[in-house]
Amino acid sequence: MSDSGEQPEFTKQKHGARRISERDVVALGIIAAALIMFVGHAAAAMPAVIRAFEGEGEGPAAWLASALLLNTALLIFGWRRHVELLREVEERRVAEEQAKTLAFTDPLTGSLNRRSILPQVDALIASAHAETGAARAVAFVMLDLDHFKQINDLNGHRAGDSMLVTMAERVRAVLPEGAMLARLGGDEFACVMTYERANPARIDLIAAEIITAARQPFDVAGGQLAISLSVGIACSTNLPSRCESPAEEMLHMADMAMYHAKKNGRNRYDWFEPRMEHDLRMRAELENGILAGIARGEFVPFYEQQVDIETGELTGFEMLARWNSPQLGLVTPDRFIPVAEELGVICDLSEAIISQALRDAREWDSNLTLAVNISPVQMRDPWFAQRLLKLMAEANFPPERLEIEITENCLNENIGLVRSLVTSLKNQGVSVSLDDFGVGYATLAQLRALPFDRVKIDRNFVARLTRNEDTATVVSTIAAIGESMNLPLTAEGIETENLRDSLRRIGTFKGQGYYYGRPEPAEAVRARLKSEARLSNDAPPPLAPGPEAEVRVAGA
């Protein structure tokens, strides 16, 4: 490492050592001068001392004896000062070594740190490329512990630190000789090693062994905990031809591969591929667009008709979220809802759209209902029922015209909380339906335990109804269960007349799907209802929301 790259504390230590050396030279000079004077005075005094000893004289003069004693004192003082300076230099040297160790290694795990490993990676890459025939390459393997934050939150940071130390030991045991291990920060580690370019399977084997070792239970806080790893691998052969910092570039590539492994299920490893960078950039643009879009009101409700299959009469609409993005156009929820959930803004996004839908539906005929989907994330909020009731009060929307739809997945998370929320809403007159029935976790016992008002059959069953006898049997069974439990049914995904007729033969359903029309924006729905004289003439004006009613967007 060059002097320009040294840390200020190292520079101070070097300057201190230089000053000590200068003082050491002065002390040695004093000792030398005192020694010369001592020799001179001793030479002058010794004849008189000898004569006095033989009884032939009175001994050396008083001034000469005093000078000799003073020289002796100077010699003793100078020597002691020299010894002290040597000890101080040694202490400084030890302190400097400790400072370097702390600066370039991780104090918890004893591994290298980010500052120290990157220059070594650059040197390793240069060495590998300089070899004749470039037969060897460098692999940068990034490791990230899955859900490590939960370990800290549930068991304390001491348990988390113990797990990190043990993880570093396990990884070292797997790595080949000459490989480097670094802790980049938090729960991220990096392994760097060379391998035969023609044998990348060697790195696959090491990555698999690391993941297997990590899955073994850890003895922590008097118990055992298990955790998995997500691993990303980058190799020097993928580096661009001109790269100012190969190590930084490899870290970036391995980080993208690791993120890809996390997105595809965790507890696995992936090699970096150039398309990952494009995907990551698109993901970042999508996240930024969603956050900005919520603040700008770009998310709007669309409405899909719900019809009585037997009579064809319009009974209401289901609200479907759409993103009217200036860059991407009209975006469907399957693309932005999962991202909004991961960003933690799904509640703000959903409530903003529901608020607009309540204002739109307030103008419809009083016989038309509004159905809205509720995210599982919202169902984890114990205050969700109160928030929804507040939105209805602000819009002056009657609760008996609102139907919320929750998916079967919610029932497998916290059935007690779901029961409490469902009961609170039903007590206010809101209807609650179980969405996507047949593909999740709902059982007859849960249908009896929770006061649902309606069951919606998943569109996948409906789509296969005319092609698969087993599917027809399942739908018939669901219809029989609904009839026996006095639960009305809604069939999603009706796209053809044959599907509608098949459902008619099975039982009584409310239906929705492209056969009855595609989802439409509020203006189109209002225009059609107006032409059919199905708008309410006495829709009350909305309450003026106070500051507490503003939708706050987290992270925007």
C-alpha cells in the first residue's frame, strides 16, 4: 500500500516514531559526551588516587572528584533514558501493529475486511491474468445470511455475533488452501480464490459445501438455531476489458448474483450473468417509479363487472388496481403489487386506491356493490379495520355496499387476528369474502369458524371447467359446500359463453370475467351507468378530510 493510501492514525504513529528516534540520538550523544568526559577526568584523577592509595599523596583535587561524580551521574541518567526510549519505541511498534490489524481485519470473526481484501483481489487478478496461457481465473463468492435480522431481533445481538463467528469458522473449514475470507459488513462475507479456468465445477462444489455447512444447527443462547445462505459467484473471466477496479467490479457482480439467489428462493447459489445487471436496473427503476407514483397519485382503480350468471343482471364491480405510469404505460397489479409489498408501501398504495374507489362507487346505484382485494400485509395490521372504516366515513360510503376479499394465504398466518378483523368489519355492516378458494389452505373448519359472507372460486378452476372432468367435479363440490353452508359463490375468469353455461348447470353463481367485459376506468363505468340510469341522484358529498386523513407514503 502506498503512503498516499495510509490512514491518518498511521501517519501520526510514524511521525511519533521519528520524533522518538531523534530523541534517542540526542540521548546517545549525551551518553557519548559524558563517557568521553568521564574517561578524561578519570585519567586525570587516577594517578592521584593511586599515589594516595600508596601513601605518597593526598588524592585528587576536590573539583576533579566532583567532575568525575558528575560524569558518572550523566552516564547513569543517559543510559536509563536510552532504555526508556527503547521501551517506548517497542510499545509504539506493538500499538502500530495492533492498529493495522484492527484496520484491516474484522475484530469479531478475525477475517479480513472490505478495506483489506479488495487490494488483494486486484493483485490476485493481475497475477492470474499474467500467467502464461491465463489458465487460472479468480472467483469472488459473496455470502449473505438469510433472515439474519430475525436472529438478532428474537435472540439478541450476542446470539447474532456468536452465529457470525461460528459461520466464519465453518466457511474457513470448507475453503481450499490459499483462499481468502472477508467479512464485508453486517452478515455479508466474501470468499476469494483461484481455480482452473477449465474447471468451474470446482467452485460449484465449494459453494454447495458452504451452503450445506451453514444449514447445520448453531448452538446459541442455550438452544439451537438454523439459518441458510444465499450465495452469489462472479469470476474474473466476466470482467470488462477495461476496468479501473477489477475487485470492486467483481464485488458488484457477485452482489447481483447473490440478490438473484435471494429473489429465487434463498438457500442457493447463482453465478453472475450479464442479464442480471439489466434486471437489477429495471427493478430499481420500478421501485423508484412506484414510490414516486404513489406520491403523484398515478395508481388508480379500474372496475370489473360482477353479474348474476342466471339473469345476466349487473350486481356490482370488483376494484382492480392499475398503475398509470408515464414511462411504462398502464401496468397491471401482478407486476407492481409484489414489489410494493417488499418496499413496505402496499398499505399506503392500497388505501389511496380504495379511498378513490369509495368516492367513485358512491355515485353508483345503491344496489351495486363494490368489492376490493386486501393484501395479506394489510391483514397483519391490527388497526386495519379502523383504517378502512375511517376511509368509508370520509367518503360517506355505506358499509353494506362494500365487500372486502381476503385470500386463503391470510388464514395460514394469524387466524386469531384475521378473525378479529373480520368480526370488526362485519359488525359495521361490511361483507367479507374468501378469495381464490381451492388453491390455498382454507378448510371446512375454517369456513365454519370465520363468518364469511361469500366464497370466490379461483379462476384457474373455472378456466379448466370445460376441459377437465375432475375440475368440474371440484367446482360442483365447492358449489354443494356453499349451498349447505348458505355461502353464496362467485366464479372468476369467465371468458366464454361455454364456461358461463357450464356454471349455470352446476349451480347458482355470481360471475365476472372478460365474457362480461374488461376492467374499465372510473370515467367509462360512470358513463355507462349514466346511460343506463343507474347513477345515484342523491349521492352525499364526501366529508372534508382533516390533516389526519392524509395518506402518508413511507419511503417516498
